[in-house]
Amino acid sequence: MYFSNHKPVKMTKSSAQQQSSFSKQQKKYICINCGHPIAELYRQYTNTAIKTSHCEKCHKVADKYIEFDPIIILVDAMLLSQESYRHMLHNRNFKLNWKLSLVLLLLESFALWRQKGIVSLQKDVLQHEIISEKGFYICCLQNMIDYVIITLILLIVACVQRPALISCTGINKFAVILLKAITIANLSKMFLLPLIVWRENTTDLGANIHQLLVLGHHLLALVYIYAIVGSFKKLQAFLIILPAFVVKEYIKSNISVYLEYYF
Ligand SMILES: [Zn+2]
């Protein structure tokens, strides 16, 4: 069983009992199947014996992923599993995902920087600012602004559509959950890796199709995870994500022009 990256890993018998009594008052985890709040994910009886908790609403094992390796959870998240999203958002230490998001930021920025360099050379407009090292940092900044803008837009929509949820959760906590959700949805950017490695072996059409597929996966991931975070139906989430994404792209393109001009 794998618990090394899981929050309640270091528990003695007495601390488990303390947690049990405390958890009765505060349900800080959720069932990954139905989203119902639960007090504890498992109960530890000895150092080697534990029992996973069952959800009182759906009666399934509340969180099967506490026994899974993080890599398997990541693979499930990339396969758009909503259970894995709930686990990562609410029941697991998010430190690994923050680190991974940094790698993905660099990966996405490199892909963007390279694409801009290719377009620049094709147009025979040698934009030294873009193809130089500084251009890479500008792309990093653009992508970070991208994350912030989409988080803010979706936060505003949630405030308007789900005021009761926001007041219950607290806007700061909800904003952090939303930022985590965007980070998880950004796992789609991992699929840009083959395009970076084999760009010379593909045509422009092939590269465009690849990017379109990655974008489609990313949008689906956003829809699925926003449906969880905001308690929306998938269709509702889709109707929010699509215009939010268009608005974000519009704002980002304007900011990008500004950044490239002044930096
Ligand atoms: Zn349940």
C-alpha cells in the first residue's frame, strides 16, 4: 500500500483515535464517488492494519486512491477520471502537483516559444526578441498570466452562479481549490511533449492537428473539473468554460502584444 505522499500517513494508534474524535466534528475529506463530505479516509488499528472508510451516502469505498501510487492517479487524471480529480483536489497533499505544474509551465512555454520562432522565420520577419532567450521568459510570463486570467474568470462566474457554495467554502479557500483545478486540467499540456520532440518529422498540418487535439483534451479536462469544483452539471460547465476560454484567449493575446512590444 502506498501512503508516502498522503497527508494522514504518520499516525500512531493514539493519534488515529484523536483524529477519529476530531473528525466527528469536522469532515475535511470527501468521497471521490459522490463528493459527500467524510471525516476520515481510513482508520488505522495497528502499524500494519488499516481499514478504508466507506461513504455513508453511496456506501462505496470513500477513496480507493489512498492505496494507489501517485503515477497511477496522474494517469487516471489524464484519462479525465472525475474520481481522481476529487482525490487530488481534496484528499491528497498537493505538493507533488505544484512541482509538476512548474515542469508543465516550462514545457508549454518551450512549445509556445518554438512555435513563435517557427512562425517568425516562415514570415521572414526575424524577431530577435522572440527567438532569443528573453523570448522564452516572455512565453513563461504569458502562460502564467494565462493561468491567472482563467482562474479569475472562473472564480467570478462561480461567485455569480454559486454564491451559497462560495460563502460556505470561503472565497480564499475556493480560489485555491480553483487554482488547483486549473493546475490539474493543465496536465493535458503533457501531450505537447511528442510535438516538441518530433516537430521536425511532422508537417505544419500535422502539428496543427496535434495542437488542436491537445486543446480539445484541455477543454474537456476543464469542463470535467469545473463541474466538480462548482457543483455544475457537465453541460452547464461546458457552457461556462467555452466562452470563458474565448475571453481568456482574447485578453491574453492583447497582453502578449503588450509584453512583446515593451520587453
Ligand atoms: Zn459517496
